[in-house]
Amino acid sequence: MTKTMSGDAAEQNLAISNIEKMAAIEHIRLSVRQLCAKFAEDYWLQMDRESGYPTEFVRELTDSGFLGVLIPEQYGGSGLGVLEAAAVMEEICRSGAHAGVCHAQMYVMGSVLRHGSEEQKNTYLPKIARGELRLQSFGVTEPTTGTDTTSLQTTAKRLGDKYVINGQKVWISRIEHSDLMVLLARTTDRDKVSKKTEGLSAFLLDVGSAKGNGLTIQPIESMINHHACELFFDDLEIPADNLLGKEGQGFKVILDGMNAERILIAAECVGDGRYFIDKASAYASQRQVFNRPIGANQGVQFPIARAYTQVEAAALMVEKAANLFDGGLPCGAEANMAKMLASEASWQAGDICMQTHGGFAFAKEYHIERKFRETRLYQIAPISTNLILSFVAEHVLDMPRSY
Ligand SMILES: Cc1cc2nc3c(=O)[nH]c(=O)nc-3n(C[C@H](O)[C@H](O)[C@H](O)COP(=O)(O)OP(=O)(O)OC[C@H]3O[C@@H](n4cnc5c(N)ncnc54)[C@H](O)[C@@H]3O)c2cc1C
């Protein structure tokens, strides 16, 4: 009897703490929505046209503490979880904004938090939380190695108290708007390690001092305003103290951040998806053709309802993955599945939003074509759908490795 009562009490406490958590997340959503409302869609259109960087938006997001939600309180952040961070990212995208301008700080910071020395954490994290330093960039992809990360060619050779970096990176986003970058390079030749995931090391690179002293940055003109660049390293010297984690174990440093990255990107896609559904359903209810709203036709309303259903299903997987992550439980499969489902759902929602708007979808002032381009990225980066499917096939379904 006593046991049952204490069980009931524990369940009640759990329910209360869940309600409190949901209320806190609702509060975060509302605050992010209010912040985003100050930056109208025309602001984002202007950024897109000029390949501009939304410095004011990122500043306000940082000052309000939203970019530091994952930084523990002892380092000046809010010390919240990925569930809360996902709500921030989703609301940014839902407002019509482009979270790709700042999302990396949320998850790249995790490499410093989990693998940095106490000194590195004390040096960098409080400054990142205050917005004095921006850690918006990570350099992994190379011209010949995107998906096949461990075959990367960039090298870092130890020379006394320095490392000397040589090589090339491509598609490195936001480096021109970042003070620090996490860089992955090979410190031990591939033929001298037993596993190809070994011999890679991660470094914290001071972009300002590297630029012009061995690092050349060249912007890439691309389909979306993602501030992606090509990087050339020519005998760049960096202090050996900038090693993040242990030498040779850099792949783990990067891998550890991937689940958070996938969950947050998936949340962005949910935000994009909800943005498209909001726009499509409103337009379908208002646009008159043959003297009635186009949304009265099932041929118009069913695809919107289907896209809505797919976005909501993806949102549940995002929530599941985030809860597992925050609970310290394995979440690789869920994070990957959330990213795949959400990126496909947002793309479907974008496609149907375009269709619903007819010719006006192509007018930039309607903003749909911009969001349509932006959300397309997430079926390719940071990991493509094929690689997620092969992860699920191999690691969840125990099927043979396909590559
Ligand atoms: C706008 C933008 C921003 C980016 N930002 C960054 C960044 O900040 N930092 C960074 O490091 N990288 C960044 N990237 C790079 C991105 O992570 C890579 O483009 C992505 O990992 C895919 O690599 P890839 O382009 O070399 O494609 P590839 O590896 O050449 O693959 C091409 C296609 O082949 C498929 N494929 C490959 N191998 C297999 C297989 N075995 N089975 C089935 N299909 C396969 C892939 O799924 C993909 O569709 C960015 C890319 C873009 C476009």
C-alpha cells in the first residue's frame, strides 16, 4: 500500500515537473517569437539579396541569452538542454528567418564543453556566452572528402610548441563572421593508424590571427545566403595548446557533436515546415479563383493537410531525440531519423506552399522561394539522406555495411 502511494507521488512529481518544463519551453518560444518579430521578412530578403550577415539579429539573440542556452550556468550560459535549444531554432525558422546564420554556435560549442581542457573552457565559454567571441564555424569538409570524412587530406604536423597546418577545406560556413573555428586535420598519416577514424585531431583556431598568416578565405557564390567559403592552409602555425581533446582522437570530438547538430537542424526544418504550412493554408483560404477560395478544392487542401501531418510526425521524432540526448541516453538513430524526416517534411511543405501560391510563389516579396531554397540544404548537409539510411540499415537493422 505504502509502495503504491509513493509510486503515485513519484508519478505526480514527474507529471508536475513535465508540465513545468513544457511551460518553460512555451515561454522560450514566445520570447523568441517576440525577438524575431523585430526582424521582418523584408530584413531577411535584403540579407539574401546582398549576401549580407544579420549582425543585429545575432547580437540580439546572443544578448537575450538564446544562443547560450546550451552553455552551462557556471560558464555564463543558461544551462538548458537540447529540447530548449531546439525550440529556439524552430521558432527562428518559423518566423521566416534563416537560423543557418547562427545555428553552429549552439552545437560547435559542445566540442569545447565536452573535450576542452578546464583552461580552454574557462577562457572561451564565458566569452562565447557574453557574445565577445563567436564560435560559428567548423571546418571538416574538403573538396575530395565530404561524406567520406576520415579520408580528409589536411594535415597538422607538430613542430615544438606549434602545429603547422596545410591543406584545403570547402563549404565552411560563417568563417568570416566567426572569431573561432573548430578544425579537423590529420596528425598521423592514414597508413600509420589501424583505424581510419584514428590519427585525426581537432583544433580551436583563432580566425583573426590565422587570416593572412597561412589561412586564405575565399567566399563561394551559392544558392543560399550561408556565407560558405573555401579555405586554403599554407604552413599556418597555431599554438599546440589549441588542440581540442587528445591528439589523434579528433574524429570523436566531431562525432560527439553530431547528434546535437542533427537534432537542432531537424528542429529548424520543423520550423521551416510550419512556416510553409502557415503560409499555404492562409493563402489557400484567401485566394479566390472561380469565385471561391482555392482551399475549398480538395486538390489544394489535401496536399497541405498531408504536409502538415508529415511535419507534425517529424516534430515528434525531434522531441524524442532531444529528450534522449538531454537524458544522457543513446540517441544516434533518433537524431538521424529526426533529421531525415524533418528535412523531407519541410521540403514537401515548401513544395506545396510554392504550388499553392501559383505564380506568386516566384515573387521574392512573398519570401517563399527564399525559404524553399534554404530548407533544401538539409537533405544534403550536414549529412545526406542516403548516409542516414545507411546508418539506420547498418546500426539499427543490423544489415551489412554498404560502404
Ligand atoms: C551551404 C553549405 C554549407 C556547408 N557548411 C559546412 C560547414 O560549415 N562545415 C563543413 O565542414 N561542411 C559544410 N558543408 C559541407 C556538407 O557537410 C557536405 O556538402 C556534405 O557532407 C556532403 O558532402 P559532399 O558535398 O562532398 O558530397 P559527396 O560526399 O560527394 O556525396 C555526393 C552524393 O553522393 C551520395 N553518396 C556518397 N556516398 C554514398 C554512399 N556510400 N551511399 C549512398 N550515397 C552516397 C551522398 O549522399 C550525396 O548525395 C556545407 C555544405 C553546403 C552546401
